[in-house]
Amino acid sequence: MSAATLGLDGTVAWPQEIAAAYRAAGYWRDQTLADALRTWAARSGADLALVCGKRRWSYRELDARVDRLAAGLQTLGIQPGARVVVQLPNCAEWLVVFFALLRCGALPVLALPAQRLAEIGSFCAQSAAVAYIGAADAAGYDYRPLASALRACCPSLRSVILDGAQHPFIPLASVDAEPTSFAPASAAAVALFQLSGGSTGTPKLIPRTHNDYLYSVEASASVCQLSRASVYLCALPMAHNFPLSSPGALGTLAAGGCVVIAPQPSPTHTFGLIAQERVTITALVPPLARLWLEAAPSHQQQLASLDVLQVGGAPLDRTTAERITSVLGCRLQQVYGMAEGLVNYTRLDDPLERVWTTQGRPLSPADELRIVDAEDRDVAPGAPGQLLTRGPYTIRGYYRAAEHNRHAFTADGFYRTGDLVRMTADGYLVVVGRSKDQINRGGEKIAAAEVEQHLLAHPHIQAATLVAVPDQWLGERACAVIVTSVAGIDRPTIAAFLRSRGLADYKIPDVIRVVDALPTTPVGKIDKRQLRDQLTAAQAHSRRSR
């Protein structure tokens, strides 16, 4: 088997014979995502594609808006192959910007609304972005200072476009132009960049091609039994792979259904929309599912149309899983996947026991999985181990990250997911933990190394480490254990310092512990396992003594 090849743009491609096999099997159809929207619009025309507030757009209208914005982006000099960082909240404009960039041949870098200057600046630098498209403000946060700072620190940026802002920024509403012709793109080329959860610092860029991403979208829509009657509520941040493509907004459009966009995932913002638009399917992370369960008993009528609740982003405990089917009165579908590719689903006709206790089986018959020990040897059937995977929609390497790729991928192209899993006798996965130094805070992945680097920049912190502690609602919380000789360094002080460095709020440690010294292993490394055990034991003792 030949090795994957490195493209001129720094992306890693599938070996030629593997790519040919995926085409021959029908997984890759050599259609771009922008052309797919054109196909969906031709098929569904006047049908309702999108609901966002008072806006109700047909497929034809969505496609026309994409054409006009794509033409406007061209007038700004955004050429095929250009990278554009997109940081928008959940809104109709998100999808228009996404498809418009694809249509004019540019590559969106999908950032999250919660990310701040430290992350966004890094994405601009990593991708050599020529433009940033964001919102003037959203969810109480003013993005204009961030946008101004980007212009100052990112020399490649030529255009800063903000929805709802005026001079000195380019208002998004002013970018439209009369549609023109668009240069054809290769479906084998990179279409977009997503962001890794990260375990070694700032997130890496994940290059997704038109072929692999469209296959994942359409296959997910099929597995999840979406149809023209499906109404999908997009409540999680749209830049996440889960609500975008698993099957998400894109899978719903591929099936001819309707996407309803919610600005926030809380019951206050969603239950009324579910009733008003007769929503049939939506997706949540476990902490939000528990929040919905608390609110549901007094809102049963509003949830009557909901047929399927997908839960993913973090392992779901059995107790919550059982309550979803009984309290919400809908079917539960567990989803376990990653922006790098592999997606697993419990099937809608699976027995309840399987739905409650596993995270599903792979989407594609071409997904290859290995469960291995620390030496990359296959473990015994049913035993836990590290999950490796490759397939027609799992990347072969991060963008321009050759050194990292040598550790993140095997020589024969398997991606090291960093997850510890076991496989049941019928081929379903159960996630049992993480091998990467990463905290899963309610579905948001926090790279411990990144936060530690920021903590150590504080002039009065001599040593610091970040570990996970269990949490009933979030699954895990982040605890910073620090060594300092100065009194009065508490969480508000640390939070203010980290915010001043442009770190996203969800990465700020939930708990601060000050110690005289950090425990170390025999080889001198910080003993995080010992710290986690101590913190977990102290937490349990505190609960018992209340």
C-alpha cells in the first residue's frame, strides 16, 4: 500500500489506489459542496429550506442569496483557494457565507463563537487567511475589538467583514453583487477547514475535501432516515461538525428537509421553536440534554413533534439515556464522532439496551477500526484500548503539521483518535475514556497544554497543570493546579488574566487549587493521574460531608 501524498498546499491526500477504490465503490461522486447545493435547489425549488427568526427561505432563495454573496466576495478579491476565517453565531447568514465561500472557490475556516483572539489569531496565521467574517456582536459579546486586533496582528488579512457593523469594517450586507460565473473547483480538493479538539496546544486545522465531506453528509442523512418531511433544529453552534454534518443542517438540506436555526440551545430558546415549526429531530451534548430533561415536564405539548434526539460530543450515562426516552417521549440516537472524520451512530431501530449503553457503530462499511494497546498491538475482543481509524471521510493528516502528523497517524494511514473504547460483540463502540491530554467539558474539548502555556505566562505562577475532575452536569470540569509564592491568586484573578490573553471563556479553569509543589513521576514528569485521583477523592469526601 502506498503512503499518503503531501499536496502543494500542505494537505495530506489519500493514496491514489485508495481514492480510486472509494470512487469505484460510489463513496466519492466527484461533486463539490457548492454544486450539491445547486442540485438540492433544483430538486426542491420552492420548498422551505431555512427558518431563522422571521426569515423563511426556500431552496431557490437560499441558492440565489449564495450566488449574490459569492459574487460580492469576488469583487473584494477573494479568489479560489483563499482562506477565510468565519466566526458567526447561529443565524441564516452562517449558511449563506459558508456556501458562498465554497461557490467562489474560497476555503472557510470554521471558528466557534466562543473563541477569542488567541485562537482566532492563530487560525488566521496558520491558514494565511485573507479575510475574516464575523458578527459585530452576539450573545452579549462585542467582536469589534477582536476584529480590530486581528487586522493589527495578521498581515495576510485584507478584508474584515462584520455582520451588523459599519466603518472601519466592511458590512456583510454590503458585499452582495450581481451573480457572475464561478470557476469550477475539483471535488478532490480541500473544501473547508474544521478545528481539532487539540491536545498539544492551539487547535490544528482539519482539511476536509468536497468528496469526503459530502459523502459523510449524505450517508449520515440516510442512516438517520432524513426525508423531505424532516425538520432539523440547529441549536448547537453551527461550526461544530455534529450540528453541521452528522447529519445536521447539511444532511437535512441533502434530504430535502427544513433547517430551523436557534440562537441558543436552552429550553427558553428552543421549546417554542419546536412547537411552532413542528421540529422532528435535533442534536444536543449531554449537559444540555439534562437541562432539557429538567424543563420538559412542564412543556410536554411543545415537544410533541420531536421524534429523534441525538446526543453526542461526550459520553452519555445510562441514567440520562433512559430518561430521554421516557421523559421526552422521543427516540434517542447516540452519536460518537470527530471533526477529523469517523462518525458512529446507534441505529433508529436498535434495541433500547443498545441505544442506552453504546455510542453506535461506524457510518460507512468502508470505515476501518483498530483497537490497540500502547504498543499498537490489537487488544483481545471486547477489551478496552486506543481507537485507530481510517476510511473514505477520515483525514490522512492535519494541515501543515508534518511533525504532529507523525504522531497522530500511523505509517499506514490510521488516525489515532485519542479515545479509549471497547467494541461489543455486535460491532458497537463504548467510549471509556481518553488517552490524549484533553478535557471534555460538556462537549467542548480543551487542550490542557494550551491552557497551561497561558497560565505559566502569569508573572506569579511558577508551575501549573490542568486536569479534569468529574462533574455531574458537564461530565468533566477543568481544574488548574498551580504553584505560586504570592497570596491572593484566586479564580477571578486567573480568569481576568486569561481573558486578557484572548482565551475563550470555556477554556478558563472552573477550579483553582494552589499547592506547594506538583507531584511528579519517577522520570520527572507531572503526575496528572495522581492529581486527578486526589482531586476526585477530595470532591467525593466533600459531597459526603455535606
